[in-house]
Amino acid sequence: MPTGMLFGFLSLIIIAISWRTLFNTRSHGFYRFFSWECMAWLLASNYKYLFVDPFSINQIISWILLVYSLYLVITGLLLIKRIGKPNAIRDEKNLFGFEKTTQLIDTGVFKHIRHPLYASLIFVTWAVFLKHPTITLFVIALLSTNFLYITSRFDEKECIRYFGDKYLNYMKHTRMFIPFLF
């Protein structure tokens, strides 16, 4: 499948998922949309290289990042469901159901990083980039990472509005994406 066609197909899916936040620049979903679009371009460009030269250093690092990303998203979602107690009481239309947490999560992976799901997307971005790196795709990966950083900042503003000082204190003790580093 040509890159443009695959990108177009993926974009339609992303638009369908993101339609509620596409025009709300104060929502974290607005910036997440652009990151997802960058990721769609990376995937459309590099899908044919997923299993090429499997023992090259790029492929090995890529698979490590993908596995770690999978770990972050699975453990993050399980904790959100079990401890975050998402509830429709949180009447914020720009949030997906699982994002409507009513309890602050500060255990498990959330004890070390505030945004395990966004971190997983950052690791996926770079993993897909490494499948067949080019200068153009490097710029796209940087853009995706930057949009995810902005997304997390807007998400934090939303969390501060909902959880208040409890979230501000949580921010002082945890990193954004990488335990003990950043």
C-alpha cells in the first residue's frame, strides 16, 4: 500500500477518534491529535521495514522500545481502571471515558512517571522511526515528541483543576516520562 494511502486511512481513524477536541486548543486532545498524525506518517513510511534486518542495532533498540511501550500502556491502563476509578460524574466532554479518573493514581508505574501512556507513545514514535531512519522522519519524530510534551502539559493543567494541590504535590515527586530523569 502506498504511503499516502495508508497515511490517509490512518488519518481518518485518528480524526474519528479525536473529533471532540479538534477545535479546542485548550484541551490536551488537540495536541495529541497532531502527535498521532505524526505517528501515522511514521508508520505509513516505515511499516514495510518492521521486520527487515532483525538483528541490526536499530531493530533491536526499536523492539526494546516497543516492548517497554507495551508494558507502560498495559500497566497504566490497568491502574487507571483499578485505582483511578474513571466515572462519568466527571462531565468533561473532551475526555475519553478512561481519562475521567476520580482518584489520583500515585502507585505502580505512576509512582515514577506522571504520564505512562504518553511516555509509551513517545517510545512508539522513536521505535517506529528506528525501523528505517531518515532525516525527514527524524523531524517528524521530533514533532511528535514535542506535541506529546505539549499534550502532557495541557493534561497536567486539567489534572490540577480537578485534583488541586494533591496533583501539584504529586508533580513534585514524579517525573513526566522517564523515571528519575525527565
